[in-house]
Amino acid sequence: MRQLLPLLLSAATATSTVAQSPATTYRATERKVNDLVHTKLDLRFDYAKRYAYGQEWVTLKPHGYATDSLRLDAKGMDIKAVSLVRNDVPTPLKYTYNQRKLLIGLGRMVPAGEAYTIYIEYTAKPDELDIKGSEAIGGAKGLYFINPDSAVAGKPVQIWTQGETESNSAWFPTIDKPNQKSTSEISLTVPSKYVTLSNGALVSQTPAGLGLRRDTWKMDQPHAPYLFMLAVGDFRKTTDTWRGKEVSYYLEPQYAGQARAVFGKTPRMLEFFSERLGVAYPWKKYAQVVVRDYVAGAMENTSASLFGPHAQGSAREVADWDYTLVEREIAHELFHHWFGDYVTAESWSNLTVNESFSNFSEVLWAEHEYGPDAGAAQAYRSRQNYLGNPANHSRLLARYQYADKEDLFDAVSYQKGGSILNMLRTYLGEAVFFSGLKTYLTQNAFGTGEPHQLRLTLEQASGQDLNWFFNQWYYRPGHPVVSIDYAYDAARREQTVTIKQTQPGPIYQLPMAVDVYLNGRPQRHQITVRQVTETFHFPAASRPELVNVDADKVLLWQKTDNKSLTEYAAQLRLASRYLDRREALAAAQTQLKAQPADALARQLLTAGLTDKSPVLRQFAIEAFDLQIVAQRKAAAPALARLAATDASVQVRAAALTALGSLKDKQYLPLFTNALANPSYRVQGAALLGLLGLRPEQALARAATFEADNKGSLTVALVQVYGQAGSPAQWPLMRTKYDAADPPTRFSLLGSVGSMMGRTDDAMALTEGITRIKDLTVRYKPYLDASRLIGLLRQIEQQQATRPNAALVAQMVTAAVAEIEAAK
């Protein structure tokens, strides 16, 4: 599962955290009374009622002890019949059902290990379920009908499923726990115009009546119930192969031409992960499908991953994407097919052995495909996602006590866990680390795992006791908080480094590398921190130019590194790693905020404008304050070159945005030329630059983009209309707002507010104020609600002398009250 929430947080200022219930109940792994063996489903769909009519034959075996009963999860269904099937002959069984659990009496004691088959006829009614999703997974209906009555013009009719965590039991009865595994056969009777997808291989397609077809998908390898899936809709399939296995991509027809532009690296990912892990991709095929209105980011259903609509786009949209949007996600879901599908977390408490590994894979693939800088940039994003929210710091990685299993899908299970694996890889070394992972996968194949099993296999591979590592990182919350101080003793020809741990709670054991640079060359020293305060001594014939602690830049810690800016300048010049350079640029940025005229800091950021990493070039662009004359003189010539010629559309757009803040007429030709760039990002930045110089010209150019705008260009178009347009453009602004995802809506709120301050249309005012209020209420835990209340008050003030002043005052008062009352 890849979360959608981080996308939201990246677009809004996270100023508070979600209150979670006290987590005091120990969550034991579900006891296995019966083992799933095989699940056979035959499903028909009622699009009008949003029902699924199901027949199920589920084969099980008592686990360990004889039993005379079976308990299945079955949410919100009508149960029509329950029978025991022997030699194809059904015998009705007694059962009780409370809309959540189906308890079946087997009629006799069935010995442990003896297979038996139960037949169930039922109706699934997911839209009638009284059940809610979570922040990470926005729905829990299991089965979703999208636009089934074709009421929304231009929107496809689809059916798809989302099983994690325990929602698949809303569309078929099962033991809906991650420590169960079953082979499957799923038959789907659908309108013959639609394409279907499910787990495993498509083994038959047969006519099923007027305009209908019955597709049967068979998975002969066991997998957890939450990984069962189906998708039905008007998809176009594009097919590749890898080692003789089918690799396919299912997209809406208008996006099918971009299937390989989006998913085409999948065969190479399969090869890379198979080689690196020493375990070939274990499933018979791999498919990826994109659906509408998805309730999360993406999901690793066995052999058939499902993605939200952000994973399909036009050629121009796809060209604008950076690694963090979809390619990272493709790697994430694919890696789950080893860590999550092949070896599944024994319980939700052990989610780290699923999600931490897939988070780690995002670093692995970036590093492999784009080089060490790209991998390190992704690792840094991950660490900061965890460190940036203090609520994460009190949560365990292996979490056996929690209020709700949905709470586990957070930056601890994902980003902290992935960062820990990256540390462990560096500590053990590539060969030993991946040898241990191979053993873990092999020993637990088609079964379940937990961190203790991971530890044992890594100990076997390395010959080392790793209890100390797992105890402090997996079974304890938080991370080290340190200060680092340096001193050089010329008489002793000795460099000292003092590391002090200041976090509450126990001290961490921290092995790391320290590079001492003399005459431009590093001398590496391996140390291990074990005390609250510890001083390390290194021989140095002269004062080092740089002492680089954690030279591999993998530790998950918060550090105060007491280096001078001169030392950071040496770090930028001498140390080659991505994070070395980023730290130096960040130090320069901090210095310029304190002393805007500092020449050395300005020099470092100027050097950053030509860094080999596009991420760091963009960082340097955004670190300059161009309203300061000296900084503007240092940066502007380089910014103009970057805006015109940089290979990265993100860098070009950032440079145009920076220059646009100057409102300097000399850049008018630059903005005008950039409006012809094929990139929506670049066009959007150029249009806003033009807005600051020639509002009427920007308004005219915005109108020419109405037929073709996406992403950043849409945001810019709405901003131009909000600031310089007339109320006649509100319907288009409203349409763009309503079609946008939540992060984009946040970026449009200011423009909506600008238009609301100027319009005299009462209906438009109602629509605009309601949208600002609704979005603020929905995402209040993740944003600065006071800022958006301020936006509403600004509208009220601007409308104070206009015809609708009383109406606006009433609406704003009500909206503010609702926002303040929201949790």
C-alpha cells in the first residue's frame, strides 16, 4: 500500500497531528483455528443496486486441533445458503450471522489437517455498509462501483476492490487476517464490452447470456485474503514480457498510448529486484491497472497492483512527472510482491516487514536507475517525512499495542522503517544484507514473517548478534538526538570529535564512519557511539579541512552539527555525497537568513545553482531571497540560464518562478518564450511571471490555454483569473477546482479567495465560500486552519462595501464556526 496522505501533507502546512486513541491493548496475532486452503468465487454485479451476487466454495483445514465450527468474516451481506459440500453434494448447515461474523456449525468434529469445503450463497451490499475508512485508506467498503449509472458524463463506469486491511470480507466471506493464505479462482460475469482483471491467470472467457461474458481468473499460489482483487471497466491493455511472464498495463482508452511511458520500466524493475534479492519474482504474471476514485495511492494486490488516477495522463503530463509521483510508487508496489505478498506480515502489528521494505525499495530503484544522488535524495525525503512530525517519535515500529490497525499506516511503518533498513544495509554491507534477505524470503516463502525472523536471518548471514540493533530500532520508539563538537590539538596533532546524545530515554549504540580530510583527501575511521557523551580521537598532522561524521550519511538521527560555515564550504567542495552537499547548502541558507549580506553563504548557494543534482539546483534556487540586492545580483544571471536551458523541467519552473517574483521587465521575453514550452510546469511558471508584469496579457494568454491545461498550468490559469479576471470566469475556476485532487485544491484556494473578494454574484459567493470551508473542515488536522479562516475574513472585509456584504458576513461567520468545531 502506498499512502495518498503524504501528497496532501506536501501541499499543506502540517501544523497539528491527528489525535489517536490510547494504544493500550496488546494485539496478539490471530489464532488459527481453521486454515484457508482454496477460495472459489462466482460473482455477478447489479450496477443499479450496487450489489454483488456471489457464490463461494471455500476449502479449509482445522489447524492443530479438531473443530466443529467455522467463523468467517462477512460484512453487511445477505446470506442465502450455507452448505457442506462432499462429492459435489451440498448438505445444509446451521449458522448464525450478525452482519460482521458468520458462525457455521460443521455438524461433526473435523480432525486437524482434514480438508472440507463450505458453499455459501450471498449478496454483498458494500454501499449499504455502516463502516468508515481511515486517514491512510479512505474507504473500507471493499468493493467499489464507480459511476455505475453513467450519471457523470465523461466518467468511466468501473468496479474495483480494495482489501487492505480487512475490507475484502465486504465482498466475499473469508478469514480476513494477514496470517491466512489461500489459492483462488474468481469468476466474473460482466457486460461483454468490459475488460476484467484479477489475481493469477485468465483461464477462460465464455458467453454468459445476452451482452454478458464470464471471465475466470485462477491463482494457484497461496496469498492473503486482503490481496484478492478484481477490476472491471473499459480498460485498454498493453502487454510486455519478462522472462517469459506477461507484464501488462491497464489504462483508460485515452491514456493507453502512454502506458509504456508510465509503466514501461516494470520489466527492468522485475529484473533488478529479482537479481538483487536473489529470489526471482515468484508470481505467474504481473499486471498494473489504473482506476478512478481510488481510496489510497496504490495497492499491491497479488500479481495485479492497482493505482489511483494520478498514474495515468497525457504525454505532456507524464513528461512533467518527477520520480516521487508515480515511478517511485511503481517500485514500491512491485517490491511488495516479495515483502508483503510472498512473505506477509504475520499480523498488522508486524506491518514493518511489508511497508518498510517497500519504502526502502524506492531508494533502491532511484539509486539503480538514476545514480547515488537520486537514491540519497529519496532516502532524505523519507527520513524527513518521519522526523518532521513529532507525533511519530513516540510510536514503535513493531507495534503490538495500538488503538486501531489503521493507525499503523504512518511514517513510522513506512519512512522510519525504510530508513532503518537503509542503515542496516550500510552497517552489514551489500552482500551480507541481501544474502540475509534472500534467506528470509526463502525460509518464509508463501508464509508470514515478523522482525524477529528478519533478525535471525541477518544474524545467520553476518555471523553477528543483532539484538542490540533490533531492540533499539524496532522495539523502542524515537531516535537519537545529538550534538557534535570538534576540536584540534596542534601539540598532539590530534583531532577530537565529541558526540552527545540528548534524547530522552536510553542511549543508542551508533556505528558509523568518520572521514577526516587532510590536503583534500579523506582518511576513514570506523567508530561506535555507546555513551551519553563520548569523545573520539583521530591522528591529524595538521588541522583538518573537514571532519565528516556519519560520512555515509545514512543515520536516522536529529543532529546539531557545530561546524562553521567555512567547514561547510569545505564539505561542499570535498565530500561528494548528496547529503553532504545538501547540508552545506542548507547551512548557507540559514546563514543568509541571519546575515543576508554574508558573502561566503551567497557563494555556496551560487555554487548550488550548478550542482549535478537537479534536486539541489532547485533547493538552491528556492533558498535565495531575491529581494536582497546582493543575493539578486549573485543569482539572477544563473537563474536566467537555468530558466531557459536546464534539462529538468522542475528546475526550469523553479527558476522562472524565482525570476517572476522580481517583476523585472528584462525577463518578459524569457516568460513569453517559456509559454511555448511543452511542459505544463514551465508554462505555468511563465504565465505567473507574465501576470506580475502584464496582467492583461497574462489574462489573454490564459484564455488560450483553456482547452489544454493540467497540473501547474491549471493552477496558474486559475490564479490569473482569480487575480486579473472577471466574475464571468468563475464557472471555469469552479470546474477546475472541483476536478482537482486535494493537494491541487489547496493550491487553488488563494485564487478562489481573490475572486470571492471581487464578485457580486451571490451564487458564486456561496459556492466559493462553501468550498473553502469544506476543504478546511475535511483536512483540518493537516493544515493551518487559522490561515484559511483568515482567507474567509479577508473575503468578508473585501465584500464589506459591496451589495452582498450581509450575506457574506453571515456565510463567513457560519463557516468559521463549523471550522472551529471540526476535530
